[in-house]
Amino acid sequence: MLALQPAEPDLHDLGGRHWTVHNPMQCSLPGTLWLASKTHFDSFADMPDDEATTLAGVIGRVERAILATGDVGRVHLARWGEGGAHFHLWFLARPLGRLDMADHALPVWEDALPARDQAEIDAVGAKIAAALAA
């Protein structure tokens, strides 16, 4: 049902019918991922029934995989996208113990902090991919 796609477009595909999971090219919060639909639709309003039926299970599975890294205190979900061809959900990983980043402040912190080393982002993404594949 899911395929974890690292930052590079030729990342190993773990299989999946409706959704792909992607590591960002750069971010300040390792463990942050984005989920994309394989079919073309833009919002919850025009989401096909098959995708709508699987979305909650996919969200839970991705959240559990992110939390399994051990360094994440909470996973926040956000939907951004202004007319893109694919539906996107962002999973923002709040670092364990960083309550100053809680709630609506997390996306602000993500923008304000410097980007982390891509090797670190990819290593955390690999841990998440392993948890999703298990």
C-alpha cells in the first residue's frame, strides 16, 4: 500500500497502490515526510473512494514508523498544496522533549531552523522505511 521514496527520484519502491511516502530534499526536522497520492486529485473533497478508504490506515502506519525512530515526541499532520496534481499530506516530526515546538508552532520552527544535513535526513528516512517494510 505504501512506497517510501527517498529524496532522489530513483529511490527503492516498497510497493503500493494508492500512496507514496517521500523524504524531503531538505528540512530542519529529521523524520519529517510527505505522503502523496498516486492518482490525480487535489483535496479531500475530490478524493476517490478507494483512497479515502485507505487513508486513515496509511496515516497511522506512517506515524507509528516515524515514532519508532525514538527521537520523535509527536507527529503533526499538515495539508498544503495549491492546485497540485497530487494530494499531499506532510508529517512533521516534533523532536522528543521540545515542547516549545508543540502544536501550531511546529511549522514555524521548521521554517526558522537551519536545514539539517541531507545524510542525517536520509538516515532517519531509511529507519522509517525499514519500519514501514516490517
